[in-house]
Amino acid sequence: MLLKAREESNELLICRSLNKRMNLTEKERRHYLNLEKGYEGEIQFDKLSENLHEERYIINDLLLEVNNSYFQIDTLIISQGAIHLLDIKNFKGDYYLELDKLYAVTTGREYKNPVDQLKRSAALFRQLLQNLKQNYLVETSVIFVNPEFTLYQAPMDQPFIFPTQVNRFLRDLDKTPSRLNDGHRKLAQKLISLHQTVHPFMKLPKYDYDFLQKGIYCRCCHSLMIYRKNYHFECEKCGEHEEIESAILRNVEEFKLLFPDRKVTTQSIYEWCKVGLNKKTINRILRKHYTTFGKTSDTFYE
Ligand SMILES: [Zn+2]
């Protein structure tokens, strides 16, 4: 049973937005694309694990804190006798391991060994279970989901699940009978309640309102949208149509995400959307979907 669905992280959403609205440096862009790739891989794994039959709780994207240390778990599965911590990796291409370090064959670039990260997470998670006076076997795996991934010189004793092994890993897991009780349910609820929503280590490019491209981007192909009469926006590139209200709301949410300290007002959204709509339309949409604070000229919406 899925208890916590996966969502795009704020870090990914902000980077995605900035990638459209400003020029990222090569390093920032690489970081952004890695986030996209990682998320894609996680979704891919979610689809594969949808078919588990026995009673289990699946909790995605947990960010936990123990003794001031934060750690993230891509997928946590609670079964009757064990808890699995899974780290999902969507690496593509040829890599090799040397002295516990991970390198890409073509570029020679060094990557963090996911096992180190997972070991740390597992240690902190065991600490957390101890604090909660819970006793479970904790098992960890790094799951490589991309079928075009190869890792040379990987020792057999590492907790790697390679693309050719993912289905078998899930089948084996599914073969282990599991019956959950109230204790499992309470633990799952406790873990979800401990989930931290504000990520302390977001790696974001520096950005400034004045230097961002204003406008509304197509929800399909991410090009700038053009306003057409008859209550629609149209994308000239892919032909996507979107109702005014939906497009404006999407842009308001993007504005709030990028600038949590700025007030949502008719004027600020008018400038942010920059699409030739009149302010009355924007005002009507804000009133309909948000709570109004203040009166007349200093009205804002939350
Ligand atoms: Zn489009």
C-alpha cells in the first residue's frame, strides 16, 4: 500500500523554472538535469513496484532528521519482518568502481558512491528506530533502473541491484510473505509525521526577479505561451491550448515558489505574467482561488 506518493521536490521545480527563465551556468544546468533524470528514474521504479501483492507500506521521498543530521530515503518499504531502504539511481552509460570510488568511463568524472550515502542513511535510520524503541531488520539496496547502465569492477558483496536484476529483486521481495499489524501502521505514520518539508541543502542557482524572463510557459513543451482571445492561451511551438485561469494559476504557483517573500497582488502577478491580459481578469482569478487580505490598493492573496 502506497502511503506517501512521490512529488517533484521544490529544488527540482525551482531549477526547472529557472532553466526556462534565465541562463544557467553549465554547472547549474548539469545539476538541474541530474535532478530531472533522478526523478524520472524514481518514477520508473515506482511503476515497477506497483505490483507488489503482499501487505507492505511504501513511503516515498522521506527526508528525516536525527541528531541534527538530515538524510533522504527515495523509497522505504515496511514489510512484516524488515524495512527496506532503497536508493534509486538513473545513471546511464558506462561507469567503473575503483577503490570505492565511482567514475564515468568516457569523461573520467568522479561521482559520489551511492553506497556511502546509503550506509550513512541506514546508520541514521537505525538510530531513529532505536530512539522510537522499534526493532526491525533494516536492509539497504542501491537500485540502478536505467537499462543502459553498466558498472565495471563492481564487487559482488555490494548492495547493488542492476537493471537486469530489478525485476527479480521485486519478485523475490514479493515472494516473502508479509502481514502487517497495528505496530507497523503506527511506525509508518510516525515516519511520515517526521518528514521534513523544508530541505536544508537545496542547491539553487542565484536568481533575481529583475533578471528573470517574465511570461507564461507552455505546460507541455515549456516555450513561452501567447495569449489568444476566447479565454485561451496558445503555444505557437506545440499547439497546446490552455484556459486562461489554469495558466494564470500555474504561473502564480511558480511565482510563490520562486519568491516566497514577495506578496501575490494583482499588480505583481500582472507583471509576472506579462501577457497583455487586463488587470481585472487577473484580479478575478486571484479572488476566486486565494484568500484576500487587506483592502483596496494593498490587497494581497495567499
Ligand atoms: Zn508548447
